[in-house]
Amino acid sequence: MASAAEQMAANLSLSQFAKATELKKRLWFTLGALIVFRLLSHVPLPGLDPRALQTLFDTTKGGVLDFFNTFSGGALTRMSLIALGVMPYITASIIVQLATSLSPALAAIKKEGESGRKKLNQYTRYGTVLLTAIQGYFIAVGLETWGTSSGIEAVIVNPYLFRVTTVISLIGGTMFLMWLGEQITSRGIGNGISLIIMAGIVSQLPTALANVFEGGRTGSMSPILIGGVIIGVIGLVALIVFMERAQRKVLIQYPKRQTAKGMMQGDKSFLPLKINTANVIPPIFASSLLLMPLTISQFAGQRVAGESTWGDFIITVNQYLQHGTPLYMALYAFGIIFFCFFYTAVVFNPEETADNLKRYGGFIPGIRPGKTTADYLDYVLTRITVLGAAYLTFICLVPEYLVAQAGIPFYLGGTSLLIVVNVTIDTVTQIQSHLLAHQYGDLIKKAKLKGGMRR
């Protein structure tokens, strides 16, 4: 039998949505913030020739810059103020979380509650500024000499002035995006950073689909390949939805209690453990850590190519780490698997869950309360996390490899689809939660009115 919450969720209608004024305000705010994000992606850095820049990026299609461009919504190829997107912020948050697990001092700060969380967020912001400054400097230096051997110069101002303005502009753009994501989380419908990444990917989907069908029209792509892409995308979406909703339900038994009629009755419940507890975090984290040094080496290599052994080494590394190469795929898979287990350990604490069950009298049938319950939960969680990590690795790597080999746009790859589908599911869940809260509020108001009339 469905629970009361599930029945109420099934009864949600458009009329109830129209009455939820608070939810509509949040949706309009989220939509407005995403429009601002898309407008900023078209504001270029000062001192660049857009035509020369487009010519240079056309020579690197299919490389790591195209993959980075996927997450920035095309802002990198336009070299806009938000060319780096939110990747520096994500990388900084990864470093802070890893440091929290390794450093006792930071672990103690984390346990301070709200004040500790604010301190760690401040450290993340400092790290974001530092990483953006480093990446921005190497991008500026690389753009100065990129294409000069072919007679193409993208930078049309003084090089030193260009470096300063580029670093300052990119820092401002990334910090603004970080702030915008936090505002969407608090004043919108949640998942601010994820929504920004998804908006960047979705904005490029129409162009990607148009290019695929244009390739079929011109004969550069066979109709069989296009049909296979469409079927593959539909199959991937179905697999992602199925796996994201899959759960391992652990039976929780509560002791028998005296009821109003004098009968002894025991309650049963379930502890749902998601197969993919880490959600979309592992691919985003792995991509962020992998793309940051690759972006630096890509632009730095443009400047020192052929000038020294070190420059030739950077170019060789970039070639081996191009999208779709075995080394890139191996590092990407390792990052996904690592962050699956790491983030699952961060968001779910078996010891704390076991203590809460013991405090409220709950227990798992056949398992002793306390440490034995914690060990059992850790055992179950580890087993399902292995399955979740394998699923994420398959979704992200196999389609990406096929995309790289067949020349299909990155926006139709597994990582992009995973992010779009996951964030869409989470957003719909957030909207349903707000509608349910509004419906419960109306029921409480009606109950109070009836109670007042009886008096």
C-alpha cells in the first residue's frame, strides 16, 4: 500500500502548482539566474580578436578543450568572462574535502557545526581564487603565442596588460558564478552549481543535434550511425533513470509497543540505500581534477612548443591525454571510482546511523545493535557502491570512447547525459517537495480553521 506522502505526490496537479506562490517565485528566480549565466557566456575577455580566436579553436576540435567547453556551455571557445565556468570552485571544494579527511585540524573545524562549515566554505573560496588565477595566467600566456607561427594573432593589446586583465576578469567571472550557484541553492530550487553545469550542456544540445543531422545530409555520417546514436542516447537515458532510482532496502524492526486497545504491535520500516549514493558528483569531480592541469598544459604548450625539451614534453603529454586516449580513459575511470567511494563515505556514516537506530530502539533482524549494525551497514554499502561505481564508469567511459572514435559531439556523450538526467531528476524531486510542503500547509490551515469554528 502506498504511503500518505506518495498518495499526495500522485495527486499533485497544475491547479495546486498555480497556488504555490513561493515555488513559482523560486522557479522564476532560478530561470532568471540561468539566463544571466547564459548572457555572461557571450561577454568576451578584453583585448581579443574574436575571428582569430575562432580560427584557432577550429584547429583543436576533438581535443581536451572541446571537452572542457562542454561544461562551460561554449564559454571557453568564446573566451568569455566565465570561460573557466565553475570548475575551479569544484576543484577547490574537492581539495578542501580531501584535506578535511586527512587533517585533524580541519576535521575538528568541520565538527563545529554551522560556524565550521562557514570556515571551510571560506577556505574553498580562497582556493577558487588561487586556482582561477593560475589557470587564467597560463591561458593568457598561451593565447599570446597561439597561432603566431601561422600568422594568426588573437591578442591585439599589450601582452602584460592582457595578462592582468585576463586574470582579473576570469577571477571575477568564476566568483560571480560561484555566488550565483549559491543563490540558486538558497533562493531557487536547489542544486545551484549542478544546474549551472546542466544549463551549459543543454544550451549546446540543439547545435550538437543539428551538426549530427547535417552530417547525415552531407554524407559525412552514415544514416546507420545516426540511428545508432539516437537509440544509444535513449537507452542510456533509460539506464540512468533506472539506476538512479534503484535502492537496497534494509529492513528495520522496532520493538513491540502497547497500543490504545491494549495490543502489542511492532513497527517495521526500511532504510533505503541508493545504488549510486554519490549521484553525479564523481564524474564532475574527476573531470574537474583532470581538466584543470590539462587546460594549463594545453595553453602553456602553445607558448613553449619547440623552444625546449620541456616544451616538447608538454606537447607529448597533451597528445597522450587527449580525449578518448587509453591514458585519459584510465585516469578518468580511476577518478570516478575513487570519488564514488570517497563521497559515499562523506555523506553516509554507518556508525552514526547505527547509533541513531539504537537510540530509538530500532534494529536489523539478526544483527546486534551498535558496532555490529555499523559493520553490517558498511558491508552492504560497500557492495552496492561497487555496483554504483561500475555503472558510473560504464556510463561515462564507453559512450565517451565511442564519441571520440566516431566524431560525435561531446554533448551527446555519457558524462553529459548523466549530468543532465541526474540534475533533472533532482530538480523534479525538489519541485515535488515544495508542492507537498505547500499542500501540507493548506491542510494544517484548514484543520486550525475547523478547530476554531468548533469552539
